[in-house]
Amino acid sequence: MNSFLFTDDDFINTESYQKFIANNPGIGNLKIHAYAASEALPVAGLRVVVSTVVDDLKIIFFDGYTDTSGMIEKLSLPAPRFNLNNLDVPLSTVYEIEAFFPNEIKEKHVSELPEIVVDEWKQKHPNRCAVVLWDTDRVKAKLITQSSVQAKDKMERNLSALFENTEYVSVI
């Protein structure tokens, strides 16, 4: 199956595009929040792809990553118009949401994470816990994600399931 970005001229110039837009003249919004560890741990750096199939063509509307809070705030997607005259069978468009989490934290994502001095962070955030990637000196760390202190036990239990190498990753 061929894949195209929704904004790709090779798709826009097709009859399939014209039909899709005619059936989906409205806009719907999608918000993604990725969690792990029974919703205790937001998943930062998760690759998310949102697509649909139109006439045997895979059309990609979004290909990106969750932020440090595990969020992708607002994706606007084509959708059918709401029809007040026909409430029995609402029209819909089906989108596929794929999520890809690497076995280890990719270097390009680590460089985007905020750096913290762990002792200072703990003093400033007494009611928070965090998953961090330590520097070799174990004084500074990259903040992967944070949550309420009540989630600390869940985060610690699930750490090894999320990260293949936990030597430099821990919950503080």
C-alpha cells in the first residue's frame, strides 16, 4: 500500500483526495496523552503516527513525538460535518493511531530533555517524583517525566518494563 502525507501534492491532485475532502469538510480535534505504569508515568518521546486509508492509499496526517508530559495537544483532522437532521447514524471517519516506543531512549530525544540538579529539583518539588537519566557523576540528570509523589511506587515497579537499560535511569 502506498503512503502519502495529507499535504503531499501527489495525493492532493488525485480524485481520491477530492472525494475524501467532500466527505470530510469539517474539522475534528484529537488530543493524545500517553501513559505507562497504570497511568502513573507519562511517556515522553513516544512516536505517534495518525493516518487513514483512502482508496487503498495510506494517508498520514501526523508523524511526531509526545512532549515531556506525554502529550500531543491538538491535532486537527478532517471530519464529516455534524448533521442535526440525521442523529440516528452519525457520520464518521476512522483514523488509525500507531505508537512506537524505542527500547532505549534515543540520543536525539535526550538532548531535548531539560537538565536538572537532582537535589535542587527535589527541594523545589517536594510533592513530585520523576524518572531521570543520570549523568555519569550522578549529580545532574535529564528529566524524562514527572508525576505526583503518590505514583512513585508504580513508577519504580514499572521502570524495568519501560527501559531496557536501567543502569542510569531511576525514580527520584
